[in-house]
Amino acid sequence: MPNSFDIAVFQGDGIGPEIMAPTLAILSDLAVGGGYSLNFIDAPAGAAHYAQTGDSFPSASMEAARQADAILLSAMGLPDVRYPDGTEISPQIDLRKALTLFAGVRPVTVRPGQPTPLALRGGQSIDFVLIRESTEGLFYTQGRGEVEADEARETLRITRAISEPLFRFAFELAKSRKAAGRGPGKVTCVDKANVFRAFAFFREMFDAEAAKHPELSANHTYVDATALWMVEKPWEFDVMVTENMFGDILSDLGAGLMGGLGLAPSADIGHDHAVFQPCHGSAPDIAGQGVANPMAMILSAAMMLDWLGQRHDFAPMQADGDRLRAAVDAVVAEGAILTRDLGGQAGTAEVADAIRADLK
């Protein structure tokens, strides 16, 4: 059983390096106490790297990602640095496609005491997971759409090769959440099968996988109704699975339920590789000021520990993932040390120190 793990680290753009630094420090502390080691391997990429070198994703960085046990990626992209065709520089999407990271995992949790725009009843909480297919769908022709003088076309692509493992992943996650007491064991397919034949195909594959899991429940919703119900009754969801573009939109809605993107972690997981990163952008308007919220980055690192622990049957890493998540929850619930996006005045370092103090 290995207890040493190589982590490819993409520092990111804008606030990316500022939130990555305390995250790596916290992970190093946990590793010492947990009896394992994390070897951080720097992997340059992104908009700032492109502006300096003309290369947004060096081949050496891609190889480091391929060889690593896990990939930790900070906020990427800068709005004023783009490719000649006007598209944004997004190595995170390149990674999803190159490593076939088909399952985009977006947890949505609102604990008692956590800021939220919802009017929750006393003691009520929200805990569900949105799984976004991350390699095809309406993102299939990213950067390769056809544009003419009077019309433009993009291609939505849904394949059996990606959708079937995506649905297996969703049902296995619902099973594990049920076993842990975190959900009822329900998987919801979010689509638009009443309009698009591609989504009817998507739903057929979902139903075929659902039939293999009689111990779990399965249902369907249309994406527009889902957006409504995520606001009206989000506590009724457990595991949701959907197409790439729908997932892109709904994951930001989920972040809004949690009080903002500053608390929204994510993972993109495939058969052999996984990337962990915050859902938010690089926020260049506040870069260098020391005020960025590091919590989504830290929570993404907690997801990384969970995944590595499960993959290698190494309980100390899973326990540290739980501890790290609980420490962030405690700091948010206490409310005294929060960054501006959560209604406080604390800086990045102060918030990270509060999380480290709770861990101790």
C-alpha cells in the first residue's frame, strides 16, 4: 500500500497562486500527522504563462499531470488574455478532454449557520452532489464551432462510451452516500429529452443503468424544472447527473445556494486520473491584495484526499479529508473570520490560519 503520492500542482492565474499556497501548507501539515507524504510537482500552464511564453499548456506539464497520482489545479484564465480566435485559455478543459475526466463532481452543502440566500427552516441543511459530464455535450466543439456571415453552429455530442461510465459513477456515488448516511440513495437524471433526441438517448442509457440498482431509486427532471426546484426544494436532491452545459450552469446555481463560489469545490474524475479545483474564476481584479477566499480551493483539496484514500484504500487520507471539510464548516459557521465575499473583512492568510487552528 503506497503512502507517498505525487501531486501535479497548477498554480493558476490571478488569485490562483494566493489560494494555492495556504492549501499546500495545510495539506503538508495533514500529511505529517497522517503518516503519508505528498510530493508537490509544479506544472506551469494558463493565461499568464501564455502571455509570457506563447504556450498555454507545455507538454511537460501535461506529462506531469498524466504521471501524477492526483492533480490540484487553482483558478485559471484571464479575461484579457485570449487565443487569436477570441476563445479563453482554459487548461482545465484541456485536461478533462486529454485525460477523459468524464465525471465533474460538484458538491452542494449548506450547513446550519452557513450563509445562504435561502430561507431555511431552523436546523435544515442541504447536501447533494451534481455530476456534470465534463468532456463532450455542448462543449464538444469548443474552439472549433463553425461561424459564417449570417449563422454559427456548435455540435452537441453524447456518446455511449462516455455516458455509460458516467451513469455507473453516479449510481455508485449514490450507493456510497447512502451507506454513509448522507443521502437516501436517489439518482436524478437532468435532461431535455422532451425536445432533443440526443437527450432521449442520454435518458435511455440512464434508465438501463438504473435497472441494475434496484436498491436505489432513480427519476428524471427537465433542466428548467431542476433550476426551479434547486431554489424551492434543494433538500430533495441526492445525486444529480447531467450533460456538460447544463451542469456548467446548474453548478453555479448550486454555488449560489452555498453563499457564493468561494465555498464551491469541484473534482473532474475519470478511470485513471482526477483533477481537483475551485469552481470560481481567477478574479484578477483582487489579485495581489491578499483578500481572496481560499475555502473553495481548500475544500477541493479535501476532495482530493477523499479520492486518493478511497482509490488506495488508505483510511488516514479519507479521515483527513473529513477533518479538513469539518474545519472549513466550523470557521464558516462561527462567522468571525470570513472574507469579503462571505460578508467578513478577513484576508486570505487569516482565513487559512483559522482553518489550521481548528484542525489542531
